Amino acid sequence: MEDIIEYYNIGHFIEEKDKINNSIFNYEEEKLKEYEKKIKQVTGKFMNSIDDSNCKEIYDQLDIGWREDFWKLFAEFKVYSHVGERAFEDIANSRISRPIRAILNGQF
């Protein structure tokens, strides 16, 4: 999961390139769009593989520094549409989880 988050963050960095004045973006525009598309595909495929059977396990394996990004991806890829209440309860009741109120309020 952490590799997927890193991969996604690179894609986000590419998306925001217009706001960043840096020589790293001297690549061809077409090539960057190709990378961005591939990153979204790989990230989406992984995020859509998350379901009731593996959600808590994936979350528990994350280093605390990656959890905010996990919830951002969770929302962006609408993982909540195919993960049931039980998975949320398991995460909320986990001793390594942040309180559910913080998750619901977006305070990851």
C-alpha cells in the first residue's frame, strides 16, 4: 500500500507541475500525461481491490505517516462504495487506529 501511495503522490506532483517552477518538468508534456494516466490506472486498480476482507489488514500495515494519504485515496477512488460497515468498525476498534471521529471529520 505504501508503494501505491508513493506512486500516487508522484502522479499528484505531476498534476501540480504548473504550480511548480522546476527543471524536472522539462520533459515532454505528452510523456508526463502518459505517466499521469498510468499512475491513476495502477492506483485505481489497487484501491478498487480493497474490500471487506482486506481493508483492515491493509490499513494496519501502513506506517502512521501514510494513513492520511490512504484516506484521501479511499475517498478519491470511492472505496467506501464497496467496503461495508464492518471494515470501518474493525479499523475504528483497532488499537492502532485513530478515533473514528477524526476519520469522519477529515482529521487524519
